[in-house]
Amino acid sequence: MSQQAKVLIFDSGVGGLSVYQEIEARLPQLDYFYIFDNAAYPYGELDHQTLLARVNRLVLNMVAKHQIDLVVIACNTASTIVLPSLRAELSIPVVGVVPAIKPASNLANKAVGLIATPATIKREYTHELIRDFSQSKPVEMLGSTRLVDMAEEKLRGKAINIEELTSLLAPIQNKVDVAVLGCTHFPLIREEIQAVLGDQVLLVDSGEAIARRVQELLAIKETEQEKGGREIFSSAPPWEEGALNQTLQLLGFSSVNPCQIEI
Ligand code: DGL
């Protein structure tokens, strides 16, 4: 495949940017298209059928419109249900992000914390991951939409309230030695989570593994330093758009464009 492959990254909000950063650091030469379905945010509280219909519609449209070569569903909440239908519809690779239970369990001595959205911790898919890959270590689950909101706020320039974060993370505090960041929004507030849980807790996410997988699927051996294009689309006008656009510029994007896809 060509070195200028077009990659589409999908999330409900800014969380997928944490995955974009990992892929982009490895493969800056690719053309990146990022779309977020903020009209239906937060996905962690959306019903199964609505989520499935929205992701399919947005992704299939973007793929056709921009001749995408590879899709990354940079959202744990969506990946745990949309991958089979997207893969059935598309002839290009579709990479999903699911909670990194297996590596976390291998690294843990005591217990694993899974920090994710309320939907992800309820999903059968997640329970299967735990059954299959963490038989010997207990997994403490923590589902929170407020944590997702905090990452959205941070990318609009708002500081994280450490006191609030401390009370949100209290259910796993001092109980686990490895914590999975099972929502792509959370690496964006990794430093703050680390400060609250303490240095003795190892934080694990799927970003780097996804970047490696993308490189492998596109069969790219050499990386080039010359950057490709970066475009970002949303399904609704984002709140605090000006502040968000400032952060997006630092990540190499221009301002958010409306995706103009009716759902
Ligand atoms: N970033 C998403 C995830 O990885 C979902 C956040 C949300 O919309 O609830 O699960």
C-alpha cells in the first residue's frame, strides 16, 4: 500500500486523539481524517442499537467520501459492538480499540483496575476479556462518564480538579497495582490520574499497540518525517469550539469541519 495511505479515526469526542497521537508519532506521513460523533456524545450512556446505527452510517460515509484505506475505531465503547458489522461492510482493514486487560493482567502482582465508560464495563465483550485473560488476577471495574467529560474539558483549556478526580477514582484507590485506561479519553488525563493513584500504580492503554497494528496492516517499513494531511470533522458544532480549535492546531489539525452526513 502507498506511503500516503488515508486513515480514518473515529470516536464520540476528543478521546480518539490520544490514539491519533500514537499512530501519528509512528507514521507522520499518512493522511489523517478524524471524525467525532459529538451529536450523540457520550457513547458510554447510549443504547446499543443507536450506537451501532450511528457508527456504521458515519464511518461508511466517510470511507466512501474520502477513499479511506484503513479505519481505526478509536473508542472502546463502540469497538466492543461495531467491529463485526463494519468489517462485513468494508473491504479495507478496520482496527478496533478494546481495553488492554491481557497485558495489564500479565503485569499485575495484586489486582487490575479497569477504568472505562459505564457501557464498556457492562458489556459482555469486556466480561469475556476478563474471563479469558485475567483468570488469576481480580479486576476492579470503575465506570464513569464524568471522567470522560474531564478529558473533554482539558482539551478546551480547563484544568482538572484534582479533588474531584480523587473522589472519582476512590473505588480503586489502594486496591490495584495496574490500571487499564479503558476509554480513549483517559490517556489525555493520564498525568492527573497517575498523580491521584500514585507512582506505584502502572497505567496501561492500547494506543501503542494500535499504532503498531496500523503500521503492520499498511505494510509500511520506513517512516518518513514529511507530514501528510490532517482534517477533522464533527457531527454537531462542538462546545467551546474556539478553545478546542486551539488544541487541535497544536496537534496539526485545522479547525473542526461539519461532517454533513445525515443520520
Ligand atoms: N472515548 C470513548 C471510549 O473509548 C467513549 C467516550 C464516551 O463517549 O462515553 O470508550
